[in-house]
Amino acid sequence: MLSKVSSAVAAYTQAAEALSKSGAAPKDDGSSFASLITGALRDAGATVARVEAVSLQAVANQADLNEVVAAVTDAEVALQSVIAVRDKVIQAYNDVIKMPI
């Protein structure tokens, strides 16, 4: 399951980076919606990377179980947040598409 989570977060992070590199996101002081989402995706990716590192330490018997559980919980919350935002964006898109012209 951890590989599915990290794959999903990595895909969202790559999409956000591609969006920011393509120039589609406005360049400003960082207060735009796109920069907010990009930052959140990077944070989620960093959280998953930390979970993977802590999990590897746990397998090597070098990490505390409480630390592993806390890291996994943080990653789960980050993924749920990313999924919730994605669902809201898709719902908003569908609502806009259904609007009469």
C-alpha cells in the first residue's frame, strides 16, 4: 500500500511541477491558488519520502515503533488531503461544465 501512496503523491507532484514549469501558473509572490496547491503537493511528497525512510529504518530495527506509526499517520493524512482537494477540483470542473451558456 505504501508504494501506491508514494506513486500517487509522486504523480501529483510531477503534474504540479510540470504545470509550474510550463508557465501556466502565474508567477507572483506565492499567494496564487496554483502555488498553494504546488506547495501542498511538495509537502505531501516530502511526507511520503520521510515515511519510506522511517519504514526502512524500522525494517533494519533502527527506528522506534511510535515514530513509524506517527510517520505513517502523517502520510495518510497528507494523502487524504490531496485526494479531497482533487475531488473538489473535479467536482468544481464538472459544475462549470454543466452551467448553461
